[in-house]
Amino acid sequence: MSVVRSSLLIASAFLLPSIATAQSTPAPTPSSTAQQSAAATAPDPDLLVNPAEPDFTLSALPTTLRMPSGKFAFRLTHRFSRPIASGDVGDFFADLFGFDSSAQIGLELRYGLRPGTQVALHRTNDRTIQFLGQHELLSQKAGRLFTLDALVSVEGADNFSEDFSTTVGGVLSHHFTECGAIYVQPLFVFNTNPFEDDDQNTMLLGFGTRLRLGKSRTYVVAEAAPVVSGHDAGIDHVSFGFEHRVGGHVFQLTVTNSLGTTMRQIALGGPHEDDWFIGFNLSRRFF
């Protein structure tokens, strides 16, 4: 009996601390478990549609819309080369508002490299290729009044084989809840004039807005990119138009005084003060 009693005492000495520890550790409540599960399954906020900022550009200038990590988007730009005021009214309708004319077309593929960082490849049918990278530095969602992105691009003519140009700048935006946004885009475009030894660089101060019409999916878009200093080949880029969002598509009908959609093309501006062109953008988000 003494042996049995001693064995029971030794076993109790080992078991009691573990039992006490198990009793002192509270079991997870159903509410905390549900919260953890909800946090684990919460969707990436970058996947949600932003009614104030539905696209990655205005007409040609960039916005601060974030691209979800690992996702793609596609954009088609189209600028008809016939000026609206060319000929009389009869000629305008005979040419189907300029749609019968040739066009400058751009194809763009955009990819979310990581949260807050996106890259884009843009090629126009004059064989210009532009590589662009954009990264969010500050977010309005963090209690600030604005969002700030850093931007850099490199483009080259003849399928990126000559006349290279680099752009460094930023995109500053402020969202008005779901009503729209305003933008400022300071851009330094280097080597806008590769055929002369002096005055080869251009500084632009872009600005623009996108305003939602009520609670609809239709927006008014406007932008301009006046040259602040440096090379000035033509008139300052200006564009305005209407766009409509349907699911993952955004279609924009635009009127602009220049055909450019890359940074150097925007810096070179339009050909003549009185020439305006009809065009459109079509973007598609694959998420």
C-alpha cells in the first residue's frame, strides 16, 4: 500500500500543474474565431471598384489608382488624325466625324508587381514603345488629404531602338468620396528634342479632374499638360471627354488637341492651335 500511495503522489505532482495550466487558458470564443476567419478571408481592397477613380489614366495622364498585386489590365487608345474643323460641315459628316481617317493607336498592358507598385508597357503604331513604373508613396486612406505616387518611364522610337527619352515625376490626387478626384502631375521629360544639342528637356505641370455625374457610372474627364520650361514643340496638350464604366470596362470618348499618349508625345503637344481631334480610350481590368 505504501508503494501504491507513493506512486499516486508522484503522478499527482506531475499532472496537477498541467491541469491547472489548461484550466487557466481560456478557450477561444466564437466571436474571436469568427473575426480571425473574416480577417483571413477578407478580399484585397485593391480588387474593389473605386467609384471616384475607376481608371489608371484620365485621357493620357496617369492617375493614382492602385493595381492589385499579380493582376493585369489592358488599355486601347485611339486618336483619329483628321482635325474636326477640317473642311466644312458636310465634309465632317461625309468622313463620319473623322472616323474614316487614319489614327494613332496605342496598346497597353499593365501589371501589379506588388501592393502599391505597378508597371506598364505601352506601344503606339508609330512604333514608339514606353515602359512605365509607378509606386504609391503616401495614401489618402491613411488619414492624409492626398495620395502621392512616384513615376518613372523610358520610351524609345522605332521599337525602342533609338531616340530614347526618360520621364521622372509624380502624381498627386485628392478623392472626393465617391464623386470624383482632382490631380496634379509634375513631370520632367528628358530628351524631348533629340535632333538639337541644346534645350532638349521639358518640364510639364499636368493637372486634371474626373467628376462623376450623380450616382451614375458616367464621368466627365478633363486634363491639360502645359509646358513650364524647356523644349516647346507645339501647343500645350489639352483633352476632355465623357466616359462610362460597365463592369470591368471603361469606355471614354475624348476630344483633344494632340495625338500623343506616351510621356514624350504629351510633352511635344499638339500640331496647331485650332486643330482638335476625336478619339477614344477603352480599358479592361482582368480582376
